[in-house]
Amino acid sequence: MKRNSHNLDDDTRAVSIAITHALTVAITTVLVSGLLISSGTLLESQEERVGDDQLSEIGSDVVSYINEFDRLNGTGTEVTATVTPNYPDRIVGTYVYNIELYDDGTVEVRSNRLGQSAAFEIDTDTNIEGGTVASGNIEINLCKNPQRITLGGCN
């Protein structure tokens, strides 16, 4: 009986298929992991940008109401006026915010949990009485005796 004696030391076909499969799985895992990490970073930066835009929109709207009340007070008629704008209770869906009006004429809209704020300088002839209101309870007032602009009601 003649034996078929092939030298199998040089035959690497079975090993190369297993190595190719393992490398394919490893490379795919690395690529998918990279995509997941980068998409998380992208979503986080998108959330920050949207939050900043919403804070700026709310702040500029508050400033426009204050300027309107300042023009109304400039007519010389002593009046009391109140506006309750319809702003969202939360920005970016989950973050509460505060609107602060400072005596020096600065309006700041801030979200502490988001870590962002938008500040606006205003120049009015009407006195400003500082105050803070929380999201959802926004009220901007022109009060008389003495004439002043406030947030959250006339005292």
C-alpha cells in the first residue's frame, strides 16, 4: 500500500481563513465602536447648540418686550401693563431655565443644568427693578408709582 505523503507543513489555507474571519470581526467592531462614540459626541454638541439658540431667542424676545414698555412709558402716560409670553417650560426638552433682569439693565437667560446662558444689555429711560422668574412663569411688567419695568409682577 502506497502512502500519500504530502508535506502539510506549508499548507496554511485553513489557518488563513480563520485569521481573515477574526480580523474582519475585529475591524468591524472597531469601526462600529468609533461610529457610536462619534455619534454621541455629535448629539451632545448639537444639544448645546440648540440650547444656546433657544436661550438667545427667549432673551431677545424679553428684551423686545422691555423696549416696547420703555417706549410706552416714554409717551408720558402713567400706565400699568403686563405681558405673559408663551415660552416653553424647558429648553432642549429637558432643561429648566431662569430669566434674570438686573438693575443695571442686563437681561440674562440661564440654564444651570445645561451650563449655558445668554446675556443682553439694554438701554432704557424707564427705571429697571431687578428680579428673577423661572421658566413657565414668565411675566414682564410696566408698573407705576414709580414707573418701572419688572419681572414677575408689580409690588
